[in-house]
Amino acid sequence: MNGGVNGVALAVFVFFFVLVTVMGFRAARWRKAENEHSLDEWGLGGRSFGTWITWFLLGGDLYTAYTFVAVPAAVYAAGASGFFAVPYTILVYPLIFTFLPRLWSVSHRHGYVTTSDFVRGRFGSKGLSLAVALTGILATMPYIALQLVGIQSVLDVMGVGGSESTHWFVKDLPLLIAFGVLAAYTYSSGLRAPALIAFVKDGLIYLVIAVAIVYIPLKLGGFHEIFAKAGDALAQKDPATGKPRGELASGPDAQWAYATLAFGSALALFMYPHSITATLSSKNRTVIRRNTTILPLYSLMLGFLALLGFMAIAAGIKVDNGQLAIPQLFENMFPDWFTGVAFAAIGIGALVPAAIMSIAAANLFTRNIYKDFLKPGATPEQETKVSKLVSLLVKVGALVFVLGMDKTVAINFQLLGGIWILQTFPALVGGLFTRWFHRWALLAGWAVGMVYGTLAAYGVASPTQEHFGGSNAAIPGIKETGYIGVTAFVLNVLVTVVLTVVLRAVKAPDGVDETRPEDYTADAPAPAPRPAASAGAPGGDAGRPDDDRPEPVPAP
């Protein structure tokens, strides 16, 4: 890293940070509703966002500072394997086109705010709903922490605080300020703040990528020279393993791991609570369908973004922490003023998803733990107050995680979060199309997937870490290495199917389904939502069988 503080870049960064801070607080008055003290208003923006607002919000939500920093950092460190993020973001949009409109419709009809709300209503099981909620919170926490890591990496390269400062307060003060501002405007404005800021964030990112993909290759002698230098560097052997550092193109030994990681990540992306929160803020199901057709524009951007990893190699960037490679590339290659713009794109790219993630985690706690188990009679005002407070606590937890632990631990736990969140897929997506799966079988399958995935990830070592060193491991029964999340998911589905057959055969009691077939295709709210089904046993896991109700049918 360059010595001293890059004053020009810092000034530009501060300008954009102040701009989005003002926008964040002003967002409280943007599209303000009469009944502002409800979770629908604070946590879902009144469910009123149109196509373009939703597009920017989802883009700001899914393509985070961690994406901006970590995807090219993976390419910088290991070569072609880092490109897995590109095919998985291509696979995910046809997938979500099939089920997100159905989730929006049934959630709109019944006032569901979280995926756990839907699971409880569909299967009549608070126990299964609690499992989904806890998984979502656990998977989201390290994801928020990584957004703060992204901000910290930019501050470190600019010479503001960072690892070179000796006093802990001086070192962490800029991050503490950023955290305080984020917490304040999220508390006051809810989802409207990141929705408004996302316009600035995405605009900056598109600008920086467009300039970088042209300007940096011109300075490095063109893409032919970049690929030649990157290929030579990646072919050199790693002293720790004795193997080549990486590959310019994936070889046969890495293809199964690459494919399963891309496929599993595609299945998991819209299981994350923040993805669903942004989706449910849309004003109708047509908005969801339109967004699944235009969101792939971000995949094009992501492909260009990944190429920055090869550019960092060709530019001779040398860093101990791979997460600093791209910020350092920007500082070395760009004029100082545009370096500030690039750093602002990364910094704001952390604020938007961090805000949405904290709101999503808070909504899960409020609706599916606080209201379901602690205070069933909570009013909408009380729900909103609790969710606001929990959103602050979630950010504090993420900040403590970042300040008190090695950054690689945060990255590894985020990889573990992907394995965990994938285990909610059968209950959520399966429940949107059929009620054949038994609630107890779904809970058992979830538990098997969670336990296997956690233990398998624990056993993965890396040159720098004895446990949780990655997300790929040997697949039982075959010699290939693959994504642990997919293996755990397959075990989850097998257990769910087998136990469902058994439980149906012995006529185990079914929960009460409070939804109807027409709820999954409707584009307008029902005249009056039906009350939640009553439960005959603690936790809501017992109720009358509902076999006479017609099964929901897929949307035409």
C-alpha cells in the first residue's frame, strides 16, 4: 500500500458518504404513508416500489461491497474458480421467475413479512417457522459483517485508520463513524433509506466498472498482455501446498466443484432474508417478473468485475490480504479523484445491503420469535419498535464480529451461512407449489442438512486455517470434490421425502394450511385476511387435518 493518507481520494469519498447520509435521513419522508408505525411501512417500504426502484434495490441488495471486493479477489488468488459467481447469477433468474411471483402473491394476501411467516401459514407449524427464522438470522449476521469488512478495506488502502494505526480507537474510528451513520438512518427510515441510496450506489458501480474495463487494460498493454501475465503468475507453485497457485481456465479436476458451487449458490441466493425483503417491497407481481428479466444486466457487470482480478495480477499488485487487491489496484491505476469515486462505490455498496440485511434479520426476530413465542398479542406499533431496536443490535453484533475477529473468520462463516440458508429451500420453495411434504419431515430434513453441512465445513482445512477453511469437500461415495451445501441439500431432500412417505402412511397429524390456491396467483389483496390457524399444542405443531382442501396449482 502507498504510504500516508490519499487526501484527494478521501475528500471525494467523504463527499459521497455525506451525500448518501443526507439521502438516508431524507428517505423517511419519501413516499411517507399515513400509517407509518407498521412493519409493512418500516420494513417493506409500504410494499409500494415499482419496477425501477425494485431493480435498483435488488441490485444494491445482491451485488454488495463484498461482491465488489471478494469476487475479483478470488480470481486474483486462485484464477478461474473465482468466476463461479458469474454463471450462478445467470442460473438464478430463471429459477426465481418460477416461484417469486407466487411468494409475493400469497404474502400480499396474508400480510406475510418474512419467509417464516409463509412457512408457518402454509404448514401450520411454528416449530418449522422458527427453524427457518433462526437459520436466516444466523446466515445473515456474517454477511453484514463482510459489508463492514469491505468498508474497512477501502479505508485501509486510503490510509485512514486501518491496520497500520496502533491505537484501537484511531484504527477503528472511521468504521465506527460509518456504522453509527448507517444505524441511525436505518432506524429512522427503514427500507426506504437503502432503496433511495441504491440509485447512487448502482450508478457509481456501473461508472467505475465501465471506466476500469477500458482504462486499466489500456495502461497494462491490452487484455492479451493481462491474460499472459496472469497465466504465468497463476502457474507458479504455492510454497505452502507445492501446487500451482491457480488456473487461467478451470481444469478437469476443478469442474465438479465449480459446477456444484455455482448451482448451490444459485439455489441459495434468494433464500437469504434480505433478498426476500427487497422482493416483498414490490407493489405487484408484475414488478417481480419484469425484474427477473432485467436483473441479468448485473451479471454482465459481474463478469467485467471478475476480470479485475486478472488485472491486479498483471499490474503486479502484492498484498497479504486478498481483499485489498482491488482497492489497491484502483489506487495504483486511477487518478486520485477517480480513486475516490471508486472507493465511494465500494463503501456505499456496503451500506445499502448492510441496511437491508439488518432490517430483514430484525423482521425475522420480531415476527417469528417475538410475536410467535414471546408476545403473541403485539400491536403493529410494538412490532415496528422491536424491529427497529433489533436492527441496531444486529449491526452491533456484526461490528463486534469485525473488530474482534480475524477477517478470514468472517469470510468462512459467510460461506457456512450459504450452506445453512440452502437448507430452507424445501420448506419455502416446495411449500409454494405443493403441500405434500409433511411439516415434521421438513423439520427433520432441515436438521440433517444443517448438522451435516456444519460438520463437513468444520472438517475443511486451508493453508491458513485448520477448520472452516472453505466450502468444498469430498462428496461421500465418489472421488469428486463438490460444494458442501449441495450435498447437505440432497440429504435434506432425501430425508424429507422418505419421512413424508412414512408419516403419510401412518396418518401423522397435519398442520392447518391457511392459504388457498387462488392466493398464489392473485395480484391484489383479499377483502379480509383470514385469521391464522389455531394450534392444539404448544408451538402450533398440532391441528386438524386439512386433506379436503384443494392443492394449490402452479401459476399459468
